[in-house]
Amino acid sequence: MRILLINQFYIPDTAATDQLLADVAESLEAEGHEVHVICSRRCYDGGRTSLAKEETIHGIRIHRVAAMGFGRRWLAGRALDYLTFYISAAWRALVLPRPDLCVSLTTPPFISLIGLLLAKFKGTHNVIWVMDVYPEIAVAYELLSKRSVLYRLLSRINRSLYRNAEAVISLGEVMTDQLQSLGVPGDRLHTVHNWVPGEQTSMQSLLVN
């Protein structure tokens, strides 16, 4: 099976999500699957460092795309990082050979739109691995009001993404309950707790079965 994993960061970067994703990718590759990763050439902490555009690490074919590198120091810079990554990652996903399965994390928010595009145009199975629940997390940090037009728009987009995914993976029971309250069907919702990076994980059995 050809599997595409999408996240803004991947090893050798040091974000927590890329360490977990690498465990899953390497477990899938060890089972004989062809695994591709789309991520950013920029690092989690920002700056001018650019990682290799194409690279194979532990059998995983990594496609790093262009994006701004402002990092996490200020909100507008982070938004530009997200926007440029969305555009570059979407284009790269569409020109790669058709994946049988696409797994999108939620870094950046709504990147699973790419999985939805692949499902619509290439018949790819679409899975979302939820690290943060958007736009609710922005409300919790008082960056967005539930009364705002933007919140309602983003909430509608996210509900549509969940509704159109074949499976949604949650980090824990509290998040699972919240996702159910947002309309994610129970038969598509799976709870997989995070693990210590480097540990063997059973996540791959969920993805390929």
C-alpha cells in the first residue's frame, strides 16, 4: 500500500508531532508499505535553516516543500508559515503518484483539506489524526470569540472535514468526547494515546485495517 503522511514537521526536526509521526511511518515501512511524508523545509523554531527538499530516512520518502520560516514567536508570522505550507503541500500531494491512504495531522490546522482533495480527485482513503481541536483551541486562548463570523466559518470547515474523513484519531478520552460533540460519528472515531517517541506503536494496525 502507498501511504502519504502530512504534517508541517518531520524528523530530524524536534517537534513532538514529527517524532510520533516518524514512529508510525517507520512501523508502516517495516510492514512493507511504501511510505511518503510531506512536510516543510523550515524548522519548528523558525529561522533561515532549510532542510533537504527530497530525502529518504529509514526507508521513508520525505518531500519537503517551500514555506515561510517565521516560527512560533508571533501570530501573524505563524499564519504566513501555515498559508505558504498549505499551498506548497497541496500542490506536492496532487502531483505525487496516487496514495492509497492519506493521514493528515492537525499541524497546521485544517491541513486535512489536502486529504479531502485526494479523496475527491484520486479516490484516496482519508484519515485525520487530531492533535488539537480547532477552532476551539483558539477560543480557549481567547484569540477568537465564539460569536465571531470567523469562528463560525472555521467551525463549519472543520465539521465538514471530520464528516468526510473515513476515520478520525483522537489523543484521549476527553478529546474523543469533544469530537463526538462536534458531530464525529462514533464508528469513525478512534482513541490512540500518545506514546514515548521511539516506542513500538499499534497505530499502524489501525491505519491499514
